[in-house]
Amino acid sequence: MKTARHMGPKSIAGRLLIFSGVFVTLALVVASVVLWLALKTVIREQIDQRLDTQISALAGAVVKDAGGKLRLTTRMDTPPFDRTGSGWYWQIDSGGQRLTSRSLLGASIDAPPLRQSFLQIMTATPSPGEGEDRGRKLYLRQTTRDVGGIIMTITVSAPQAALADPAIRALLWLIPSMLLLGAVLIAGTLWQIRFGLRPLTSMAGDIDAINRGEKSRLAEMSIRELAPLASKTNALIETNEERLVATRIQFANLAHGLKTPIASLLLALNDTNDPDSTLRNLVIRVDTRIKHHLSAARKVMVSAGAPASTDLARSVKDVSGAVSLIHAEKNISLRTDIAKGTSVACDEKDVEEMLGNLIDNAFKWAATQVFITAGREGPAIRITIDDDGPGIPPERLQAVLLPGVREDERIPGDGFGLNIVMEMAALYGGSFELAQREPTGLRTSLVLPAAQKREPKKDNGQKSATL
């Protein structure tokens, strides 16, 4: 059974087409045989009717004269019984006397002895038979009649070709007609298969779009048979997303739970308590291994489709709105310029965490305004956050990216925010940098991979807004 399955077509369309081809072929063969037999029956009935009419005419025209001889009262050699050697013959036998058609030229029909059933005798129905005429096959109709006390056997014949030739000629038309009909039916079946399987092709395209991050769910299917499959597939996607989100949260908790203690431990170690740097090297190795495994886990989730796409304008709107409330007493003016539909291929929670650190820092240091822009740069999106605060001296721009380093101890914070942003951006294949802004202030640039085009969402952010 398994071997037969492997030898069969590997596609539903192929299976349906082969089945339909075999079924149509068998149906056409059966139909052709039935039509041909029916045609032969009709032709034979027409020949029987013609021969029986001739028998009735002969029985009504034969008489016995005064000398006791049989004769016909009228001429019975009408076409086709007037054509010599045509096979259309008639013959009357009675008491050693014989009358024949002119087409026999004095010969006689070589017919077997007459055999009639009781029903044929009672109904005076001629019985069929076969005979010969100079090697030619004949089709016979024979009967015994009592006409005026005269018992006679009347035999009428037709050439076997009269039955076979019309059927053969009809078959020559029937075969091409059936072949043409079969081709039309196969073509119709192929079109029907393509039309019937089109929803499956569409569903496969939707699944590919989900894998590419262009869609999040399968569309509702109007096809009754496919609706449960689409529903169950969407349910499976939702379940997988929930599991991936739970995994992401666990790894994020692990990262935040370990990052600060490890960074603090590394800062606490110095040449006094760790003169040979053994402990510091060990802490660095632990930190490196944690980052490596977190990066690997994030890549797996990205490839599995967990961080499908994040609408940047919406995330900026949500985060900046919350930060504005926290720093409401500073009365900072916030402007954004983010094109509608700009999306990054990162998890929404991670994007909000990175933006939260950067926007919060901008509000802490800004004097009057914060300006956030985003634009496409090849396969990536560059997010720029400018503030008009005091900025950071050029020689300190790299130092503040180190864990635990703070530019001003008077401003609340732990010194890990920028370092977390830099590491998270690196995990997604992006980057993060700081630059002095002219005439005053700081510019932070976050580069993240751009998401592929997705279906528009109803609550997308506006292209330009003042919050």
C-alpha cells in the first residue's frame, strides 16, 4: 500500500487529473460501445422491416393457377430486388415448386432449414437467419405461410454489408467525435481543477506572506471546506506567537536581571581587590556568554516570525506620550516627522524599551524642545532624536555608552540605559551612536532593520504630528 502511494502523483491536481482522465476515457468507451450497438440495432430493425414488408407483399401476390403452378399476380422485383447479384433476393418454395427474384438469375438462396418458435408461428413473425450466395454472406428473414391452402416457405435476404457498412461508417464519425468530446472534457476538467484549487493556492500565498512578515493572519475563507483549516491555522499561529512572546519575556527578564548585577560587579572590581584581573575576566566571560545566548535566542525568534513588524510612528507616539507626562513640569515641545507606514523588523516591546530610554534621556537634558525623525536608509530605518540641551563633550561620547557611566550624577539614573540600547540594536543587526548637535544639544541615532511591507493598520500614526 505504501509503495502504491509513493508511485502516485505528488499533487492534488495531478491526482484529480489522472482520475478524471481515466474516468472520462472509460465513460467514453462505454458510451461509444453502447451507441454503436444501439445504431446496429436500429439498422437491423430497419432491414427487418424492409424484408418483412417484402414477405407480406409476396404472400399477398402468390397464387396457384389452374395447372397447379405457383405464379405472382404482380411484379415483385422492385428496387433493390431488381439488381443482379446484389444480395437483395427473395424466394418462394412450395411442394417442389420455386419462385425466385430476377436478381438471383435462376440461382437459389443457400438457406438453412427453417426453424420457427411457437410464438413466431402463432404471430406469423419471420425468423432471422444466415445464408450464402456465391460465397457472399446473406442476412435472411424466413417464414411459412398458408395462403389459400397453399403451404409455402418465403425467404427474403439482404447482404450482410447492408447491416455492417452503415454501422462502420457511423463508427468512423463516432470515434473522432468521442475523441474530440474527451479532449473537451479533459480540458474542462483541467480548468475545473485549477479553479477549484485556486483557494488553496491563495492560502499558500497568504502563508508565505505571513512568513515574510507581510501578514499576521490568514484571511477568512468563504469556501466552506477551507474555512475550518484557515481558522485552525490562525489559532496555531496565535498559540505559537503566545509561546514566543512568553519566551521573549523570559529572556528579557533574564537579561535585565543579570545585566545590572554583572555590570555593577565589574565596576566594583579594581586593581586593589582583583590585582591579577582574574575575577574581572571571569565576569566579562559570563557577560559575553549571556549576550551570546540572548542574541542566539533573539535570532531564533526573529526567524520564527515573533518580531514580525512594529509600526514606528505608533510606538513613538505611545512612548513619547508617556514620557511627556512624566516630564510635564518642564513644558518640553515635542515634534515628530515619521512617514506613515514606516516599520522596523523588531519586537514591539524591544522597540518601546529602546525608544523609552532615548526619549527619556532627551527630555531629561532638553531645554525647550525634542525633535524625533525617522527615514529609510537602504534596508534599514534611521531614527534620530535631537534635543537642545547642553549636549556631551566630544571626548565623552564613547565613554557614556559604557555600562554604569553617567554624565551628570545630579540627574536621576543608573547609567545603563544607553548601553542597553546599543546592545539591543546590535542584537537586531542595527547600530546606535551619539553626536554633538549644533549649535547645542545631543543627537542620538538608532539604526534598525526595516520591516517588509505589511498590510496597513487602522491605527497607524500620522506622518507629522505635534504632541
